[in-house]
Amino acid sequence: MIHQYKLNGYNIVLDVASGSVHVVDEVAYDVISMYKDHSEEDIISTLSTTYASDGVTKEDIAECIADVRALESDGKLFTRDIYEGLARNYKNNSKVVKALCLHVAHTCNLNCSYCFASQGKYQGDRALMTYEVGKRAFDYLIENSGTRTNLEVDFFGGEPLMNWEVVKRLVQYARSIEKEHGKNFRFTLTTNGLGITDEVIDFCNREMSNVVLSLDGRREVHDRFRVDYKGEGSYERILPKFKQLVEAREGKNYYMRGTFTHFNTDFTKDILHMADLGFKELSMEPVVCPQGDPYALTEEDLPILLEQYEILAREMIERNKRGEGFTFYHYMLDLKNGPCIYKRITGCGSGTEYMAVTPWGDLYPCHQFVGDEKYKLGDIWTGVTNTSVQDEFRSCNAYCREECKDCWARLYCSGGCAANAYHASGSINGVYSYGCELFKKRIECAVMIQVAEDDNV
């Protein structure tokens, strides 16, 4: 399978199974589009007429066809996909836990109406994780990680800084036992920023491999939803704290993570606003909410959003030329040394290699399923007991849905997010078609940026 598209003056041909990217002229673009469904004589006859005024001869077209045939022979065009069986077997044979999302706080000091976690409560009661529960979570991770050395833990909420003393103690506990078990912990903290202090910054710089900071962009956009319980916006309070933290981290190992909604479909302006503030590691995600909510993205929003991704890609190219570049998470695409094929076909590992832990020790496939009792997997004392649900997640891969099997983007999205599929369709094996369209546009833009960078070398 191939995917052809035109963007920013480039004619791009992506060979899906091999990952090869070809930038071609108009003649080659049309030859490739006809190659599988037309005879060589038909291609030459049709295109020699089409390009007669451009001085393209039949011999030129025949030579182009020969080049396409050579690329096909070399496994760089129309490559056969042989990975479906591999995806199924790999997930069935994977029995280790690699990462936990530790919900140290099911409470929050903000009252964001669009919060998928119900202001941190996850449809339940407010709660803080005790040190004893967190300690047992680390023991569970070690016990179920097999021979794997590198393990990841994300301190999450709600707002994890509302349980900061426990976070610190748990990090210290993990450091005290990792060597004896032959493990190496990598920690991440996700925060809204209100609780950041000098002490938090110093500790994070020592212990957190990454810090995720929540900022939605322009002040008026951010303060529309990210308000406290008095209804007051948080932009002015958190911005100096974020700047201080990022500066202390020397501009590395953090992400500024925003959310766009129906009210800021021009989200590129929010990304550029953050870049202009000096933040260079950026992410902007579509809101996750029921379709009836006033801030939900609509079908009318979709073409606007697709155009925004293209606007962002072109702006990033121009800023890179001026030495003012920044990273956008969804455009991070390494075409030469990217994720291995196992990762590309199996996805994030939610429910199998990765789980979320509630303040009282229950296990869920990921943070977006917390509070949905039918997706409770078990707990950190007895382990996974709901094996039928875990088996559902083992079946999630780039080929588990009929819609995915013929999609050119399947080896980039790995079948997509199970939680988004569930919330959109009621099944983790369903399809969030709106999200699929956004994802495909992001990949097209990411590939084009790589092409442009190579073109400017």
C-alpha cells in the first residue's frame, strides 16, 4: 500500500509497509498513481498526452515506469505488509509490566469544566494516595516487570502536587530499592503548576526525567476553562512558575501540554503564543468529552482543524530557518531511526504493559478508564484478576479493526487510542473516526516537515 498527497509544494509518496518516503515530480506522481491499475501502454499513452505541452516524451515516461518498477523490486514501493500476525503474537506473549500511572491525588485545586477526570475525582470521591499504597505499587511493578531493567512511573492526578510529600517519599523509596532489583526508574510529573515552588523545581530537576505542564495557550483561551473554584483564571499565576521551572531545567525534559476545544479551533495561535513566550517543547491535544458538551469539537470544526495543522507545519519550517524552531509533539517523526516495528504495530501497551493505579490501589488499563468499574483489572495486592478485560486489550493493535487494515496510517497510530475508541464508539475495538482524521493530517504534516528539512540541507 502507498499513500500519495500534495502539501506545501511537495508531491509525497509514502510506502506504508516499508516506511519509505519519496518526493517526486508531477509525472512520477501520476505514474505511481496509475502503476498498479493500468498497463504500461495505457500509462504512457495517457501521460504523454497530459504532459505533451511540457515536453515530456513517451521515452521519459517509460523510463519513469522503469524507475518505479526498480523501487518496487527493492521493497521501497508497494511493499507487502507482513506484520499482522506479528502484532497478535507479540501482545499475546508480552507478560511484563513496564510502566505505571500513579494517581497520587484524586483531587485538584483547579475546576476545569472540560476535565475528562471530573476535576480529578474520576467520577468518585476525592482521595490522596497514602505512602503505603504507593510503596506497594512500586513493589508490584518490580514483581511484574520480569527481566526488564528500565521502568517508568508517572505521578498523575488530579493534581499530584497536592500530595507532594508522598511523591517525594515514593521517589526516595524507589531509588533505595532499584539497584538491588536491577531496575532503573524513570519518573514523570504532570502538573497544572499552581503548587510549583523552588523546592518542587529543585526536586524535579534531580529526579524527574520529564515534567508535563498544563497551559492552553493565549491568556483568554487558557482562562476560559482552567479556573479555580472561585472561577478565577490561572494563567497569570502559573506562567511565572512555568518559566522558572523551564529555565531551571535549561529548556529540556519538559512538555507544555495544551487542550484545544470548539472555542479555539485556531489553536495554532495558542501554540505560537507559547513558543513566543520561550517554551519550545509543545503539545496541543483535542478535547476529550461527550459530543453534547458546548466545547466539544464539531464536524464543522474538522476542516478548520486540518488547515490549522498545515498552517502550523509551514510556520515551524519558517521558524526553523530563522533559528527560532520549537518541537511539536505530534510532529516528532524519525523516518530513519523511529520506533521498532513491534512498537509501531502494538501501540502504547495500555492494560497489559502499562496500567493506572488509583489512590486506593486499584488497577485500570490507563488513566482514561479510571472510575469505569467494568474496566477495573484488579489491584496491586492480588494483581490482575479481570483477565477477560486484559485479553481485550491484548487484542488491540494496528490490525484489530477492519477500518484499520486498509488505512495507510496504521503503522503510525498503531491502531489508535483504545480510550478514545471506547468513548467514541462504546468499544475499545471501535473507531474514533474524528480523531483518525486529525491523526492522519498530523502525520502528513510531520512527513512534509522532514522532507522540507532535507530539502534545505
